[in-house]
Amino acid sequence: MGEISRRNFLKVSAAAGAGVLFAANGLSAKSPLDSDKTKYALVGTGHRSRMYQEAIYKTFKDNAVMVALCDLNKGRLTDAQKWCEEAAGYKPPIYDAKDFDIMIKEADPDFVIVTTVCGTHDKYIVRAMELGKDVITEKAMTTDEKKCQSIVDAQTKTGKKVKVTFNYRYSPPRTQVKDLLMSGVIGDILSVDFHWMLNTHHGADYFRRWHSRKINSGGLMVHKATHHFDLVNWWLSAVPVTVQALGKKEFYTPEMAKRFGLESSHQRCLTCPEKSKCGFELDLASNKYLNDLYLNNEKYDGYYRDQCIFRPEIDIEDTMNVMVKYSNNVTLSYSLNAFNAWEGYYIIFNGTKGRLEHKMEEQVYISGDGNIPGQIKSDGTYIKIYPLRGTAYSVDVWKGEGGHGGGDKLMLEDIFLPGKKNDKYLRASDQRAGAYSALTGIAANHSFVTNKEVVIADLVKNIGMPEFPPMPSKSEKVPMPSKSVTPKTKVE
């Protein structure tokens, strides 16, 4: 659902209730409303929705049908409707964002898919459940504790299902890490060191888009790090208890623009008088996907996809450090930086029987530029085991192809294919996992301001414990380390 750069966006996106149905509605003779397939309605037709549209229009069209599309941008709505007609042979009705309730009543979907700006997720998630519908939502599930509480309370009251799409859980290498930890190869885990790097292509892009304002995204601690915090929660089969953090913005600033040799920051790349000498220029017109999705449709909502990354109104951090204590007494040291020379992460698990180290590098891309997001670089990815006083060794990494390390394909199969198989890793997640992953970042945002430790239970009540697989016991006996001299730990 497009980004927010102009004042009218928030005014429009905040509105809910009666409105005017967009023109060009209408179903072809092959009406999806007459189908026995599972029915989906989608709210938010920006870039984040494309994966779900592709799945419903093409990959899983034998099982799924799109019965309605909703957005505040008429241009993207009609484009999505046209894509469905071309790919699947029917035209789902399209609705203004103000007509969400009308859409639910008229289209009567089985599921509502929410892919709007993160700061508006709660409005559609809660209202869909109140109207009797199950929900599939993009992460982050929401952006602050009040919105999170409203989702938790609505789910408890209505009993409807909420699926939060954490595709990283499904990425084969990350599933493999979970498998190794469950096996007890390093015993029970005592501490974790996790460092995520965003490069100056993908990382900079967060500062161009709606993500650059916390009211929309919750900042990188919520919008981006919800991926990472969910992985740690799931890897540990535990939830955060306390959070303490420091954050700052020092790279994407007007001062840095001048240090790079520019005279000042500007509004956007398209009209920037200095774009010829700026290495961060994003030329929307030169990329067909970005041109069609954003540049051609900005006249409908005033959203600029190519805003200057150095403009002074940006209020999200680019440098973050977090300490987390978990319900199983594990401690996490985490960092996120958005201006690095490469994209990816290091994570280290320290256990009672040894240490697991995992590194993953990802290919360069900019969101929506046509490249595969989060694609793995095989030559920059490994998993190593360091047994306590034993010989270190590498393990062959499980292969993952496609978006987000191969996670997108497997997650979509889990969502759209009938007849679910048992999953010993319990990768599917609901509002409980969505809450705890977001709340780690929300708590960090509070700690940035107060310089104090934040207790998760003080933010949101009655979340419940997510479903996690069992992990090695913290009470079982551990073998005594050998007295022999520690062997070499070089891993080929």
C-alpha cells in the first residue's frame, strides 16, 4: 500500500468507514464468488503484496481465489485488478481503503491479507476479526504496544486466526540452525551474539521510503528487526523478558550529505539538482517495475518512492545495539547497522557443550527493483560447530533458492496448499509470535529514549506463549570436558 511521504497520506490512511467504491469493479463470467476455492481479500497493493498476488493469481490458483482488492491508491488497485485478469481470467472488485467494511460484507472472504504500511496493520487486522474473518498479515505485525494490545485483545475476544508471515523461519539454512540447536549438539544455550548488516543499497532504501518515519514503520528496530527477533525467539523456543538498547542516526543525515560533497539534502531524487553526483540516486523511470508501481501512481496519493535519504525529517535510527534477556535465561547481544559494506549477518550460539557459528551473506538489491530479495550468496554462507575442547568442523549448509533465502516458496506453500503436513520445527506463527517479535523492537525504541531497561510484560498483557518445538533441557547432565590440550579450532 504505497509509502507515506506527504501529509495527505496519513489523513487518508487514518480514515475508516463509509466511502465510495472505486469504478471498474465487476466480475467476469467466471466469477470467483461462485468458486469452492479458499477466498482471499487483499488490503494494500504495493510492493509487499506482490508475493501474495503472484501466489493467488498463478502458483496456487487451483486452490485460491482473490475476491477483492483494497487500497487508497486507485492506480495500484486497477493495476492489481488487471494483473489478476491477465493471469487468472477474472477481475476481482476493487475498493477504496475507506470501504474496508463494505468490501468484507460484499466479498465475504475466508481470509484477509494485510500488506499495508506497518503502522496501519492493526486497524485492518482488528476490524477483519471483528467482522468474523481470519487474517494473514505481513510483519511487523504492528508498531507500538497499544496497537499490539488491541490485536491480542481482539483475537482473544473473537477467536479468529492470525497468521504472521515470518518467511525467514522457512529458509533452509535457518531451519537447519534450528535443527542443530534442537539436536543438542552444543547443549543448552546460554548466550547469543547476533549482528545484522544492511548495505548502502538495501539499507539506504529504508531511508527513502515510508519506513523512514516511525509513525509508519516503528523504525528499523520494528520493521526490519522483527525478522531477526522472531528468529531468535524461535531458535531459542523462548520469549523476551527485558530489553535495554542504544540507538542513533549518524549516517543518513544532512551533515553526512555535506561530507559526501553535496550542498544539502533535497526532497527527492527525481527533482534533485545534485543527483548527477550522488551515489545514492534512485532513478525510478529507468526501472520498469518501480516506474509502473510508484512513479506512474504517485498522482493518486502523493507518495514519493525516491525521497532523499539525507532529508532532516527522517526520525529512524541507522545504528542500534540491543541487550535482551529471555524467558529461559538466555541473553542476547544484538546489533543492526544500515550502512555496511555487505548485506547479511553473523550469529553465534554459546552452549554448555560448545558453540555454533553461522554466517550468511545476501545478494545486493533494492526493494522492488526486480531482483530477488534476500537471495543467499553461497560463497559467503556457512555453519560451523566448535565442540567444547573438541575439534571444530563445518557442516554442509542446506540449500535455499529464491526470495529470503528460499523461505518465500516454502512459506507460501504452507499458507495456500491444503492438507498441512506435520512440521517438527513449528514454523507457522500467529499473533503471539508476531507480538513478541515486534515488542522486542518496540521496547528497544522506548529504551532509546529513556536509557532504561524495559520489561516486556509492562507493555502488553495476556499475550500467551507461542508454540515452539522442545529444546535441550537446562537440567540434564552435561559431560565433563576433557583435560587434554584443546585441539586446533581452524575449520577448513
